[in-house]
Amino acid sequence: MMRIGLWGVAAAIMTIPLPEAAHSINPDSLPIPFGPSATIDGEVAPEEWTSANLVTFSFQDVLGDYVTVSVWLMHDGRSLQAAFVFKRTNEDIFLAPELFLDTDNDKSSKLRSDDWWFHVSGSDCASAGRYDDYSTCTLNADWETGPRPSQRERGEQLDRYEIRIPFSKLGVVTGSEVGLGFRVMHSAQVSGEWVILTAFWPLQGSPESPATWEEAVLLPNS
Ligand SMILES: [Ca+2]
Ligand SMILES: [Ca+2]
């Protein structure tokens, strides 16, 4: 009887579900909170981004002045959402926001086919495995930007952008960890010539190397 009982206990223990397989979220990952679906119109209304996490950085622009970049990040369970707000001292600088995403978070030292580049300026450009790939630019992308490309006047120096990228395009879900980078293209005319430079975040990171990007997690709704 005792043996049977012990076996019974053992069997009972064996049927207790094991904890989720060995995947633990890096506690240092940048949280991308769950939040509402923003209206992607380029109006960064405080009430629509209160759930979001904020990253700020600054850089010296092509004319030597400082630009501060604020990026709000959240997701609505279906899409990644980002709002860029630039504070600049020089009105003559043209600024364009870019997002880099290592969607399988493999932190490779070179870009692979899951590593996306998104660029917003006169049109919307996105490429996997490459950046500065302007052959992909379109006015009708399968991801959203605000103001819409048709509302962005040629040469207009905008300081606010909203971006929404479907999880289905990225191959991620709520709970996924991704590598994350931002880049701002800044350009101006210097002595009659257009000079174009870029500033990357993380500041020591490189667009060519997901290994240098920030790890972020698409937090579950809690
Ligand atoms: Ca909005
Ligand atoms: Ca990757």
C-alpha cells in the first residue's frame, strides 16, 4: 500500500505542469507598454500617449546646434506605435525619423533578413536586411505614418511624427523581445550644398549591427 501511495504521489507530482520553458525576459529590457490605439495623425496628443514609455536623446545637428529627440513607444496588442517629437533651435534643419528593429532579437553583428529599417520623410520607406534602401519608398505603405505622406509638404520641416507598424509585418507578438534603434537624418544647406548626416540611438550603436541596439520587450497587458 505504501509503495502504491508513494507512486501515486510521484504520479501526481509528475502531472503538475512545468513552468514555461526556459525563457526569461531580461529585466534590463526597455519596456514597451500596452496602451490604446493612437490616432496616427502627427498630433502627439498627451492623453493618447500616457501609457507609453519615453526615450530621449540629443545630438549636434549639421549646423552645430542641438536637437533633442523624444520617442514615445507603446503597442496595442496588434501594432508597435511610436511618436517622435523633435526640439530644435535651428529652423533650417530638415529632420527625418527612423526606426530599426531586430525582430528575432538575435543581436547579430550584421543585418539579417528579419532586421527592419523604417524611414519617414517625403514618403514612407521600409526594408528588411538593408537600410537607406530608398527603392522601397511609397506613399501607400502597409504601415501608418502621421501626418500622412500626402499631408507632408515637400521641404516642410516637421517636428512631430506618429508611426504604427503591424505586428504581422514584423512577425512579433505581445511578449516578444526585439532589438531597437532610432536614427534621425538631419540635413541642411551649407554653402549652397545639401549636407546629410545621421544620429543614432543607442548613442554608441550602429545601424549596421543589431548587436549594438537596445533590447526591448512588448509588455503584456496587465
Ligand atoms: Ca495622434
Ligand atoms: Ca535579427
